[in-house]
Amino acid sequence: MIVFNVIAFVLGVAALGYLVYALVRPERF
């Protein structure tokens, strides 16, 4: 299912971006 792969890819990128943001700005957590 291409749609499922796209959704999984978007969620993965969002999770990585959130993790990087948390590491760059630790004072907000």
C-alpha cells in the first residue's frame, strides 16, 4: 500500500524532527 508507506514516512520524519528539536531546545522539556 503506497498510501500506508507515505503515512509511515511522514510520521517518521515528524518524529525525527521532533527529536532533533527536543535535543536543540532542551529548556522547553
